Amino acid sequence: MTARRSSTAYWTGFAVVLASLTIAPLVLPEFWRRFVTEILIWGLLAMSSDILIGYTGMVSFGHSVFFGLGIYGAAAALLSVKPPNLWLALLYGLTAAGLAAVFVAYFSTRLRDIYFAITTLVFSQIFYVIIFTWTAVTGGENGLTFAQPLLSLPGLWAARFTPETLHWFVLGVVTLSYLLLRRFTQSPFGMVLQAIRENEPRTRAIGYAVERYKIVAVMLSGLFAGLAGVLYAVQNKFAAPDFVFFLVSGEVVIFNVMGGMGTLVGPIAGAAFFLLLREGVSRYFTEYYLIPVGIIFTAMVIFMPQGLLGFAKRRLNQ
Amino acid sequence: MAIPFDQILIQTVNGLVNGMILALVASGLTLIFGIMDVVNFAHGDLVMLGGFTGAVTIATTGSFWLALLAAVLVIAAFGAALQATTLRPLLGRDPLTTILATFGMSLVLQKYALWQWGPSARRIQEPLTGQFQLFYLQYPWYRVLTAVLSAAIIGGFWLFLRYGKYGIWIRATMQDRIMASAMGIPVPWVHTGVFAIGAGMAAASGVLFGPLGGVTQNMGLDFTLRAFIVVVVGGMGNLGGSIFASILISLLEAYASLIVSPAQAVIVSFVVLILTLLFRPTGLFVPTPK
């Protein structure tokens, strides 16, 4: 009975959030409208990372690779094929991220914990150096700029993106991704991932092929991160090596911790919280906003490791 | 394309010098990990802070040696304070939490340095100017001095660990924390002490590196990344391993920079890391449990 009740409560909450996000572009001024769209994109990235960090317990600093490859992949599609095609961009971006994910997945099965985290960190830096120095292909430090593709259903119709339709498109993709990921995590598959997080040797002893689950988790995580990258490219129309720098991964980890690992929604909330905090704090501290924000983050790691959402969950359960 | 032999020799010397500085940083890191399971993401930033402290000291007193001493003492104390406040509550939690916590600290420290000292690089005057003839180059004495000093510091530390009373405490705690505690060794203080020593060593490398590359607020990242690689390749907690790995990686990078640009030469260390992880995941010197 409690399950039924919290389920309706959950879906009502979900509907409310969704509705408010849908009307957002209509009521908010330009800057905040873009801001909300960005929160959604970063939220998607954080959600994808949650699969690895929160559900499977593998901390990865390498999400910037998937994200960055999603951006550059989309850039490649949008620059090479005229007229720029949205679906081609998606295809290229996801493929690029997917290939990287296969690479990382291989290592995920052989390394545990810290070694995995360090390796993913090193990966991000390898890709960063490659993208930074391969100026001919990637534009090096200056990055690439490209035109925004049309929102099109092939064969049917095509229209330019307006800020509103772009926002709704992103919202649609993110919501679909969320529902899809939720389906995954609440399935037996998701349960096994959590089992791996809690006690890997035991999960293996019970008979689950831990390696296979890890590989799937990494692939899933990588693909959705790449998706976030494609969305980012479409929204901002440019690609730069900064996005492959491991600091992006670091921020994603921050979103996860702040919002609550292992909750899917948590990281989105964490992304929103961090970005809002950054906006607000940088009004007073300009570029030193990371000092208070960093302190808050460290304090949260120590005192509130279950994140905002975990904390709220506990409060609400009393 | 033949590379002139003396260029190779010069790069060997360069590699050795860089390797020693890196070893100084990495030994602190590997010890901190070996004794309290803390992967200190902020270690490179301790190097950076040491460099700045040194730069400030030298600006006021003009003495390099005073700067070195000041940096070591100040940062060691700072490290102790940091460990006591932020890392002690985390003892016993999984190591990933410490990575996150130290990552947060790293961000704060970097921006603090930016705020305090500005974005432009500080220079530290080397105490020993003058060069000697190394083949066709005039090779600065100072570089050799840094290698010698680093070796001396590490050597001194090793002797301390082997024979000093507190050194034995440290080794005991590293081997078996609970047993050491049962024997009456104040384990939390040993932890703080080791962190302080690691921080001090990092600060020393910051000052030593100062005249070579300048001191900027984001120099820490490079050191942290390299030190991580060294610690993994050499084996976490293995002092000798990390020294060997530092020299190996620095030598390889030095040779690589004869062929590709220095920016790309760093990939060498990454490749070494990946190869090590593929074949000897616990490090070159720690036998991989089957």
C-alpha cells in the first residue's frame, strides 16, 4: 500500500516538474531560458554518470571523453554533410562516444575502484591532448564552430529551431532518457548493478557474470553521455577541447555527489544546484566562485555524502 | 632521421633531473596512500602552494635556502591541519570518498592561490647560477643541484623510516594499523605526521621546481597527474617503486620530446600507465595476486 501511494506521489511530482519545465521557456527571460536548457543537458550527463558511479559503484573521471566525443562527433556530422542534419549528428556523436565506451569498458572489467578512477582520468587527458594538438582535424585550441541543424523528420518537414522548440526538444530527449534509464535501473539488471556496488565478490560468487554487467553499464553510461554531448553541440553550435578536459568529469562527479548518487533524479538536481550556486556566487566572487562552492562540495562529501536528495529522502521519511 | 648522440645524453640528464623532482612528489603521495588509503588529489596543489610560499619568502628575504625551509615548514603544518580537519572524519570510509574530498580541496586551493597571488607566474631565483659544459650545451648547475637535493631529501627520509624511532612507528602503522594501535602507537597522529611529511616534500619540490618552470596556480594539476601515474606504476605504498617509476617515466618523456612536441610527449607517461595496468595492475614491483 505504501508502494502504491508513493508511486502516485512520485508520478504527480514528476508531472509537476515536467509541466513547469515545459512552460519555462515561455515565461523566463532569455538568459534564464538558456540556463534551464543547459541544466537539462548537464543533468543528462550527470544522470549517465550516475549509472556508473551511483549504481555500479565505479567512480569514473572519464565522462568528459564521452561528452566531448559526442560534441565533436556531432560537429563532424554538421560540418561535413550539407545541409546539416540533426539525426546524422546524433548518429556520429553516439557512435564516437560508443567506441570510446567500448575502450573504457574493457578496462573497467580488469581494474577495481581507484585504479579505474585514475585510468579514466588519464583517458580524459589523453583525449584532451589529442584533440588539443591535432589542430588540422579538431581546430585545436580554438575548437570548431558550425551551423545549427534543422529540426527535421526526414521526408516530412523541417523547421529552424527557435529557442523554445530547442528547449522542448532537449526536454523531450532528456525526459525520454530519464524514463529509459529508470526502466533499466529498476529492472533486475539494475538490481545486479547495485549488488556489484555493494559487494562485488559476493555477486560474483552467486553466479552473476560481473564483467558483462560492468561492460553494459559502461556502454549505457557512455552512450547517454554522448547524447548529452550532441545536445550541447546543437544548442551551442561550437566544440572546444575544454569539454574533454577532465575538469568537466570532475564537475559531473560533483553534480552526482551534491544531488545524491544512485537516484537518477539526484544528479539532475545536483547539476541544477551547482549551476545555480555558481551563478549566484559568481556575482559576488567573480571567478573565485569555486572557493566557496568547493568548500561546500568538500563539506558535503564529508557530512552529507548521500547528497541533497538522499538527505531530503531521509527527512521526508521521518 | 638520426638523432645526435649528445642530444640523447642531454635528454638523459634532463630526464634524471625531472625524475628526481617527480620522485620527491610521488614518494609523499605513495606513502600517504600506503598508510591511510588516501588518494590525495590535492597533492600537486601542495607543490604549488610550496612554490608560492617559497616565492613570497624569497621576495622578502632574498635567500633561496630560507625560502626552501619556510615552504617546507609552512606547508607541512598546513598539510597537518588539512588532514586533521577534513580527512580524519573520513578514515574508514571507502577510498573513493577521499578522492572526492581531496578533489574538492584541490579546487579550493587552486582558486585560493589565484585569488591570493594572481594569474601571472612567479619566478624564483636559483641559488646557483652558472653552467658547465655538457657536450655542446651550457648546462645549468642548478638543475644538477635539484637532482642532488631531491635525492638527499628522499635518502634522508628513507633513513628516517628505517632507523628513526618515529620512522619505525610509521612503518608499523603501514603494515598493520590495528596492531600498531594495540602496541600503543598513536595512529591518528602518525597519519597526520605522514601527511605533513608528504606535504613538506611536495612543498620542497615546488620550490626546487620554481626556477625551472615558474610558479603558477595551475601547475599542480600536471604534478598530480604525473604523480598518480608514478604511484600506480611503481606500486601504491612502495617507496622504492615510485622512485624508479618517476625516473623511468621522466626519461621516456625526455626521449619522446626529441621526436614529438613536449605537449604530446606527456602521452608517453599515459601509455606507460595503461601498459602497466594491462599487465601488472598492482604496479611493476608489487606482485599481482592471482
